Amino acid sequence: MADHPPPPDPPCVRRPTATSAPSSGRRAPEAGEALGLGLGSARSVGSVTVLQPAGSDALADIQLRGTDGTWRTVGALDGPYTRVNPAGRTADAVRLAWRAGSAAPQIAELVVG
């Protein structure tokens, strides 16, 4: 079995907190809400990985903002671990656009590679 070097550290990791509501501690997202992450400048995006706690059922589209300012969907959340490969699209931001009827979002990490 060959030795392999460890994978490189991801270039960007974000640990957002859940939005709180006084009565329940968490609330479902409202229409038009999203969790966004700016990349500083436009660059090629090789992957987007989203980690959620086990049992989370948040529904969101994974979107990239192109250099023309248009958001394009490149995937959707799918359980506790979601990884999409947007084929090197150029983007300056990533967002999770919550879908209608989604449970309260609980995102542990959003990694852009």
C-alpha cells in the first residue's frame, strides 16, 4: 500500500451560526433568505462542500455568483455531507439559497475548494 500525503487544507472554511428565534431557539428560513460567503475576488471554483449535523433536513440550492453578477445553481443540499463539483466555474461568492418549506438551517461548515 503506497503512502499518500495528506490532502491540502481547504482555502476557505466558514462556520456560520444558526439564526435564533426567542420561542424555539431556531426558525425556518423566510422566502429569499440565504447564507452567503464572499470569496474576496473572482476565481475558479473546483468544489463546494457543505456539512450539516446528522439528521438535518434543511433544503437549499448551492449557488455561485458569476462575474456578471448572476447566481447559478450548481447543486442542492443532500444530507449531512454534500459535495458538488462545478467544473471550475469562475465565481466571486457562494450561497445556500433556502427553499420554501425548509427546516431551520444548521450548517456546520461551508468549504470552497
